[in-house]
Amino acid sequence: LNISSILSKLQKHDKALEHGLGALELVASRIFASEEYHQSGIGEPLPPVTQDDYTTLAIAYHNVAMERQSLQQWDQAAMAYKR
């Protein structure tokens, strides 16, 4: 997310979006894997999901939405803002 923010400040919105989407994927997969483990007990033990994890997910969605807006990808920006 930090790289995405820096690239955005440098007006490199396409690269900022790439990094934002990567961060979003990482955070979402971490949350999903942890929730899945704690519901089923199957797989590699993972720490429980924290409030910080959800906060980071919200920030990632917001950053992706802002970059899509900067790139005039209006529909995709609206979808990211809604999540």
C-alpha cells in the first residue's frame, strides 16, 4: 500500500493501481485463509484475523478506488468504493 501511495503522489496512477491491487489481493487472501482455518480447523495454523487486518483491507479498497478514479475508470472505481 505504501508503494501504491507513493506512485499515486508521483502521478503514476497505472503503476499505483497495480500495487494497490496486489496489496488488496494479499490482504484479502490472508483474511480468507485465516477465517477458513478457524472455521474448519483444517490446514496450516494461522493467527486469527484482527481489526487491523480489516482496516488494511478497507484502506486497500479505498486506494484502488482512488486510482481507478484517477484513471477515469468510473464503474470500477464505484465498485471498489462500495466494498
